[in-house]
Amino acid sequence: MQMTQKSVRTMSRRQWLKLVGLGGATAALAACAAPAAPAQPSVSGAGGQELTPAAQPVAEGMTGDLRVMVCCATPSEEPLRNKFNADFETRYPGVKIVPEILPAGQGYFEKLQTMMAANTLPDVFDMWEGYVQPYAANGALRPLDDLIDSDDQVKRDDILPVIIPAQSWQGKSYAFVYGFMPGPVSLYYNVDHFEQAGLQPPTPDWTWNDVREAALKLHVAQGDKVERYGLSFDNWFVTWQYMIWSNGGDIFNADETKTTITEPAAVEAVQFWYDMVNKDKVAVDQTAYQMLGGSMAKVFAGGMIAMRLGNYWDLGELKETQGANWRAVLSPKSNIGQRVWYMHLGCWSIGANSKMVPAAWAYARDFVLQRPIDSVTPYIPPLKSLMSTFTGPDHERLGYGALPEIVAQPGVLRVPGAGEKFDKIQGLIQAELDLAFTGKKSVAEAMATAAPKVDEELARRA
Amino acid sequence: MGAITFRRHSAQWYARRTARALVVYGLLIGLGAIFILPFLWSLTSSLRETGAPLGFPPQFLPTQFNWRNYVRVFEMIPFATFFRNSVIVTTIAVFGELLSASLVAFGFARLRFPGRNLLFILLLSTMMIPYPVTMIPSFILWVRGLGMANTFGPLVLPPFFGPAFSIFLLRQFFMTINTELDEAAKIDGASEFRIYWQIILPLAKPALATIAIFSFMANWNDFLTPLIYLSDRNLYTLALGINFLRNMRGGGELALQMAGAVMFIAPCIILYFLAQRFVIQGIVTTGLKG
């Protein structure tokens, strides 16, 4: 009897084990199965510039899935991109867009790098300033010159000269810029604060001294308790390059073998702005800015900051914010009277091994010509013939009207130097400048500490 | 048989003991409060009105209770889909890790075979290899070799191949179990598998619970692996998908981000409280900490 009970019990455990094993295997296999096809976006009417439809006989590379990977689309851009994709599929019936929009600013280049190593890059994908050259050097990108030259809708001499270096490597184009903007482009200001202080609003001709004087007058504090900061600005490589370049300094020497961040023009430029945080104490430091909300929408709606040196992407939040009486002018000129901006750009590149090159090029080109996201992300178009489309309901309020003319001037916009090394180099400089920004050392000390590390990195590249 | 005598302590001794206890508990409560502050801040921020400034100094106790933020998270992103995907991935991965790690650890702890120590050292040495080093070769293997791009495969199958840390932890625990139990079972005719299954595993519940918690947290919080393997948003896990609450350059509505973050970490907290007893027991027994 005992034996029977035991054998029954043993069998039942085996059965249970089998069941567990089978269940686990089934679950694992189910998890590994390819997903069902995602729902297609609905097709609605095309917008933007009229485009030539595909030729009737379907060309090679114009049938199949076109993998499109996008970095950093804002939520308001997404429906516009979906509509563009749907319209594209209507124009090119053989092509099915497989879109992938990553969460904003999260690991895009980590993913791209991994895909590049595995030779599984998407057909067409977002690239940024400073990334085109290292990816081209690694053979990940397809040169676009033959596609540009043979295209009847894009003329090479129509491309703005200012963007050509940003999309080129060793004389060839590896990306097609769909838009660019200076950074930091604007000095946003609270109109009410200026009126209360009896100050004239800023103009595009303001210099850094004008900003400092206004900040001193706009700042409101009672003892240690700050009721309103005069100014805020981000402490990151875009801002400090704008400061250094505008003041006549540079990050590297001409052949990019040595850094020049210890030279007076560079040090004085950054020190001028950091003094407003640590010496004048009228500009908010990064931590306090984050605690105030960390976004334009909050600081302006809350009336806690009178001026902010900001970027074009701040516009989206500002527009959605109630109760902020704001306007903006172009960011100020340095005290020597010049203004040199960092060039933010968005561009498309095509994977070196894409089997869908014609479709990928058509996608990139149509995106440039149609400007589907311009209503929410105001990029300056890359083609002279499209410059008249750089208009919008907020342009006057933002002072963007003069931008096309200004950026056409040589030397007003720059991309970072040192190619693929810049990411690391800016990190070396930033680590030191963070200490200066929080008043733990002077800018001169910070630059002196960072410079040998930067030189070492530059030497390693050579 | 002499009577047991108890030493009477002086009032001063009791006063000293009370004072010492007060200091110790005070310190522990203080440290505990410091550790909980970031979570309290997240919770408080998640209940603020959207668009309202956070203010400085930071507020740790809520004064507004805007529960609508939690509903808005569901409206803004497919939270339920992301949550479901995270549950699927984490459940399978934890199951695989427990199964494989316990089997391998049993082999290292209980079976004698040539090269056992060498193999164990080799296994331990794999713990020194950082994930970024193996990330690209693994990606090539899973995507190009096995064609598992955009599936849960690369997320759930690796734990079935015995993660080194879990094997190490379980082996240490298994070695503390008296071998006489195995010998007695062998005399009764039990196979090695039966010893593993019916004797060792039931005794190793604290260590298994510890592994389960660690594995759960690692898989639940993993951002990079889903990022590089998954393309279809319907397959995104919560750790990845929750980032859609952020705008470009990290902006966005902080109250909603915090509401999403609170819901994201809630399962970890609940699981920890449910298995707290086992975890502490497991950590104490194995001499390891997370």
C-alpha cells in the first residue's frame, strides 16, 4: 500500500515537472516568436510641397519594407510623421514603411552603434551634427552624391553652403540635412518682469553686458531667499561653445592637434557667464533650475526667472503653457560684437548596406521637400528654394525673421571639431566646467585641468 | 543542583542601555528617512498639479493630491501594454534563472568531478566582463545568428543559461547545507536529481527568493537590452516605454513622469515587502549583499 502511494506520488511530481517544463518552454517559445505586424497608420491627404509620384514600373529597391529609425521625435511630431509615412506609402505603393521612433534622447546612438556592428542598420535613419563623420569613417553610411546629382527635384547648388560641411566627410555627402537651427538661438524673456522693472525689452543687438545689467535689475531676492532670478542658461557644450566662439576663442587650433580652451578669449567668455551665477548671483545654477521645474514652461509660468538663454525646442513647451507672457529675441552678441552659434541639425543617412536605397533616398528627399514637422519643430530648411517656407505664427514673437539672412553669412554657425572624438572631449571639458559652474574653481583652473586631457585625446586620435 | 541566580543590574545600567538603544534607533530611523526621501519626493511630485513649479527647497510630503496624473499616464502612453510585456519578460527570465542557476550551483556544490574548481573559477571570471563588452557579440548572435530581432527571445533566453552571480550565490548557500542529508537520501536510493529537487531546493528557499528578487529587479529595470533588441513599440517593456513621458532633451511634464515612475517601481516594492523575510535570511546566510 505504501509502495503504491509512493509510486503514485512520484508519478504525479514527474507529471508536474513535465508540465512545468512544457509550460516554461511554451512560454519561452511564445516570447521568442516574431510579433504580429503593427497596425498601419491611417492614410489621409498629403500636405506640403507637391511631389513627383514614383514611376509606374516599380524600380529595384522600391519594393519591400523600408526601415526608418527616428531619434527624439516629440509627441506632437509623431502624428505628423505618421501622416507623412502614410502619404509616402500612397505615393510609392511598393514600399511599406517600418517606422521606429525611440523614446526621446534615450540611447539612440547606443542602439545605432550596436546595429552598425551587427550590420543591421535601418535603411534610413536620423543623424546629428558631429556624428555623420565618425559613422561615415566607419563605413556605416552610404555616400549620397550620386543620388543628389541624379535627382530631378534637388539641385546641388540649391543646398545652403553652411550645411555642407556638417553633412560631409572627406568631400562626400553622407547625410541629407532636413533642417538646422542655431543654439542657443534665443533669449526668452518675461514681458511683465521687464515692464515691472521699467526696462526696455531686449533687442537682437543686445550684448552680454546688456544681459548682465538687465539680470542685475530683474533679480529679486530678500536675503538668501530668491523670489526671482534674473537669468538662467544651460551649462552644456552647446552653450559654452557659443560663448567661446562668439568671444573670438576656439576649442581647438586650426589643425585640431591642440586645444585652445586655456586662451584668454575662451576663459573670459565662460567666466563672464559663470560670474553671473557665482559672483553676481543673479543667474540660477543648474540644481536650483531643476528644482524650479527644469523646464521653460514652469519657470516662465511660475514667474521665477526673468530671462533665459534657450533653444528652439523650448518653444513647444512654452506654447502649451498658460499664463506666461513671454517673447524672445535672438541670443545676444558677445561684448566684442559677434555671435557664433552651435549648429543643431537633423539629417537623414542611408545605411551602407541598405537594399532599399532608391526608396530610402526618396524618403529622405521628400521629408526635406515637404517639411512635415515644421509646424511643431521650426527648423531652418537646408535648401535656398525652401527658405520662404521658414515662416510660422510664432516667428515674429521669436524674432526668427532675420535668421535666414544671418545664418547665410560665413562663420555664424559652426559644428564641433575633432570629429568622432568630440563626444569624449566635451565630456572632459564639461566635467571641469561643472566644478567652475558651481563655484568650486575658477574657469581658468577648470580649463587648465581639462586642457592636457583634451590634448591627450587629440594625440590619441592622430 | 544549585539554584540559578540572576544578576540584578543597576538603574544606571538600564539608563545606559536605553540611551544606547535610543541612539542606535535614532541613527537607523534617520538613515532610513534619508534613503526614503527621494521616493517621497517622487511620490509628492507625482501628485502635484501639472505645470506647477516644484519650488525650492524640495517638498517631501504631498500637499496636493492630483490623482488624475496617474490616469493621464495611461492616456499618454500604452502603459498597460508596456506593463504586460515587462511582466512576461520578467516572469520567464526569473523562472529561467532560478532553474538554470540552481541546477548548475548544485553541480558545483554537491557533485565531485575532475576540473570542478577550474570550471567554477572560469564561471566566476565571467562576472568580471562588463555588459558593454558582450553586448555587440550577443546582438550579432541573437539577431544575425538566430534571427530573433524584435522578439523577447534575447531578453528571456539568456537567463536559461545560468547567470554567474546567481550560480555563485546559490553554490555558497548549498555548501552550507549538511552533506549528511545527501548521504542519507542516497542510502534510501535517491538519485542526484531527486536530492537536488526534494532535499536541497526546499532548504534553499531563502537563497532562491533572494535570487528571484535580484533577477526580478534586474530584468524589470533593464533599459538597454530591450532598447537594442526591440523595434516594435507594442513589444516595448515598461523600463523603455516609460521614457515616452519625456520630451526631447529630457524635458516634459515632471508630475506625469513621476506618476509613471511610481507605478513603474511599485511592483519591485511590493515584491520586496512580500519576500523581505526570505531576502534578509538569504543575504545573511550567504554573506552577500545586493
